[in-house]
Amino acid sequence: QVQLVESGGGLVQTGGSLRLSCVVSGGRIRDYAMGWFRQAPGKEREVLVDIKRSGYTTDSDSVKGRFTISRDNAKNTVFLQMNSLKPEDTAVYYCALRNDYSANYHIWGRGTQVTVSS
């Protein structure tokens, strides 16, 4: 059974950086596409970045130029490097997994809280 566990969240000041990690067990990340999402209180879940098996990445306009997704196949871990953080980035951040040929993410982690103070 594939499981995802996020870590690395916390409290950071405006302009600061954080790196989130998503460790995958029960499967190899090289076999899947991976994505990072977030959900702020009272808002819908938002897709941030995605990385395909090929390594091709896409990112949303809200984080373009600030957030970067990467993967370490040897560690079976996906990372989200977040720079120039803003208070509006405050949310619970989730990683998720999908088959490369599908648009549907079908396995999710429990999330990690990121709080950006002004």
C-alpha cells in the first residue's frame, strides 16, 4: 500500500523560505507523477506544482518563480522548495500521487501546516 508523509512545515516570517518533504513508502516515485497542493481555511484546495515521471514540471501562476518541485528517486522523496513566502501562502500543504497517464491524484498525504507571519 502506497503511503505519503509530508514534513517540513512550520512558522516562518514574510520573505523567508521553507523546504517541504514528501516521503513515499510502498511504491517507487519514479513510477508516478507527483504534485503539491495547499488548502487555506475557508478556501478550496489549490494545485501548486506537478512533476511527471519524465521530470517535466508545471506550476501555477500563484507560485511561479517562488516554489520549485523536485524529486530524489534514490530517497523516494519529493520536495517543495518555497522562497519569498507571503502571508497568503499560509495553508496546509499536501503532496499527492497520480499515474502519469491520469489527471486524477488518487493517493494523498495528511498534510503539513505552513504559517507565514507578517
